[in-house]
Amino acid sequence: MTGGARAPLGIGLVGCGGFAEFVLDAVAGLPGLRLVAVADPAADRAARLGARHGVPALGSLDDLHLRDDVDAVLIATPPATHAATAMAALRAGRHVFCEKPLATTAADAAAVAAEARRAGRVLLVDHVLRYNPLLRAIQRLTKRGLLAPVRRFLFENDASDQDLGPDHWFWDPTHSGGIFVEHGVHFFDAARALIGSDPVSVRATAVARPGGPVDMVSADVVHPGGVLASHLHSFTHAHRAERQLMRLDHGFAETRLSGWIPLRAEISAWVDDTDADRWQQLPLDMGTLLAVDGFEPLGEELVTVHVDRHAGSTEPARGRGEPRTVPHHVRAVLDLGGETRKPYVYARSVRAAMADLVRCVHEGATPAADAAGGLSAVAVAEAATLAAATGTGQAVRTTGVAV
Ligand SMILES: NC(=O)c1ccc[n+]([C@@H]2O[C@H](COP(=O)([O-])OP(=O)(O)OC[C@H]3O[C@@H](n4cnc5c(N)ncnc54)[C@H](O)[C@@H]3O)[C@@H](O)[C@H]2O)c1
């Protein structure tokens, strides 16, 4: 297409369940995108979602492929079907927006990533945290040297099982891949983004509820350079008792993020004269700090910084033997509008992910939530699952499978 005006990217949805509904609402009206059809073998679900969005309801992925207005496929089926569905869509020449996880095994994830490359199509994995303004801000602060690289990552997830009845596919590893694969991938990917490297090894534990399925898992993941990331997921709570903490240790500084969709970051840092001034200026730069392409700010964001000058002595302080003169204490808060804003931040992150797909299709670029990230997260999840089952440490392998 020439002259600027482009036809909107036609998207077809496969899998008309709960999350598909959320995604379609989140991306409704996105410039450059047009929903053209939805598909699900459960005819009632397809009909309901199709009617809601005014598009035809079809029975299968193959039906979507028969339409020449479907440029990209949005995959929102259960995890065990993702790899085969993505493979078929890519082979049919379509771009892919794939719900996480990319696959339930690293070998399958690698095969899909390879197929996307071979086909020259964009593949985006819906790791929503990649489009969260607070995670972007932490990455920027690290890049600017205001935060030292993360040396320790911790994620504690007291998650809700309120809507996960005993027959839900979530509990059945043959459909979900297990908790590390189904849910853990979000945070394996976030750790990869924040630490800046692919993990090398993992040890893990899985605990089952009495007479029931595994509902609590933990993994210690080692990244290069001795960076340790600990991940814990416990699907044992009512919605109202859900809570999450992501804690990043930067040595002289600490970041605490709350919410699995992070909504608030609290930073505590010991700094020198120069950085005390730089931190103090930070609120003036709030727009740039929190910017995510395609994420429309809510207008309720707040960055506050308090610098306590000479809160400590001017004698050099040491961690890991490294002396630093850091007498000033910084307390910074980055807030996206409070707990009640979770649905908005979640939806806008999904919308930003879809905007990234559209941009990458037009520019031939690679999305922030790309196939390499999808593969890495599944590889850690698979290794963690095996580590928990065998009680042995496992190497994380993204190679050895065709990439
Ligand atoms: N990114 C996120 O934050 C996030 C959040 C929730 C769920 N998810 C992911 O979204 C996906 C869907 O989850 P859900 O909760 O909506 O599940 P769901 O069970 O509510 O819906 C799945 C739908 O897929 C359909 N389906 C199953 N196999 C199919 C196939 N082969 N072809 C076409 N349709 C098929 C089912 O009939 C059902 O309608 C999962 O992969 C889940 O991990 C992602």
C-alpha cells in the first residue's frame, strides 16, 4: 500500500472463552486494527462473542484461514493447543498474537519461533508485563544508572483460585502445562526483561493440596553473573485475599512492586550527591519515564520523590566489598492510580501489545514481547516443572532445539 493510508490489519480470533472477551474489549477501536471474525468449536461461545462485536462466528481456525481478510490470528485457546494453532496460522501466512504461554514445551516453542522466522511473519506472545509502565520505568532507571543492575529478583504470588473449579483445565497439566507454564511464564519473562539475561539453571518445589492437584509451586532460577530469581505461585486464595510482591535488590537500592499487574513501585535507595539531585528531578520527567508505545496514560499517574539528605554518614559504605559514598536516602513512589486501576492498566497493557503487533507488521520490526522471550519463558517453566518432579536441579535449555 502506498501514500500513507493503510488498510487496517484484519484479525481473526480463535478460542472464544473468558480471556478472549477481555482482549477483544481491550483492543476495540484500536487504530489500524479490524476484527473480522471469531472462531470456536463451541458454537454458542463463538456466536455470543461474534454478536457482541458484530462479526461472523465460525467453527475453527481452518474457517478463519479460508477468509482473505484475516491477516493475523489471535490465539486464545487453552495452552496445550497454542503451538499447533500458531504453527498452522503461520503456515497459512498469517501473523500471530498468541496468548501466553507460547507452547507447553520448549521444543514446541522453538519450532513455532523458527516457523515465524521462516514465514517472515510477526509473532507476539501476550506477556502483558512487557507493556506495563512501571516495569518499563525500572528498565529505564537501570539504563540511566539510577538503579544498579538487579542482583536478586523475588516474586511472591498469593493468587486467586476462586474461579478455578476442580474441573477447570488449569489444574490439568495435559491442558495447561502446569502452573509454571500456564502462569509462571509471565514472571520468568519479566525477570528476563528486568535482569537482562536468559536463565541458566533452576531448582523447584511443587506442593499439592490434600487430595487434590498441585496448587503451590516455587522455583529458584539462576541467571548469569550470579543473579538469583525466586518465583512463588500459590493458587489458594479468594479474590479479595489476592496479593503479590515483586522485589528487586539493586544492592544499595531496593524496588518493591505490588500487584501481579504492577500498579505501584516503591523504591528505596542510598545515593551520592549527583544522584540525589537526579532523583529529585525525576517527577519532572514522569511522562518519559512511564511511557509505553500504545499505552494511553490514565491521567492519574504519580511520581513522588523524597530525598533525605545526609541520612547516613559520609564514610564509604560497602556491599560485596565495593566502597561507595552514599550518604543520602531516596524514597520514590511510582503509582499508576491505585489498586482500583488494575482492570484499566491490565486492559491498556493488552491494547499496547496489540498496537505493537500492528506496528511490527507494518515496519517489519520485532515486538517487545517476541518469540525469543516466549521461548525462554517456556524453557524455564519446563525445566522448573521437571526440577520439581525429580527433585533435581535442571539446566535451562533454549538451544538444542531448532531455533
Ligand atoms: N495474558 C494474560 O494475562 C492471560 C490471562 C488469562 C488467560 N490467558 C490465556 O488465555 C488463554 C485462554 O484462557 P481462558 O481463560 O479464556 O480459557 P477458556 O477456557 O475460558 O476459553 C478457551 C476457549 O478456547 C476454545 N477452544 C479450545 N480448544 C480449541 C481449539 N482447538 N480451537 C478453537 N477453540 C478452542 C474453548 O471452546 C473455549 O471457548 C489461555 O492460554 C490462558 O493462559 C492469558
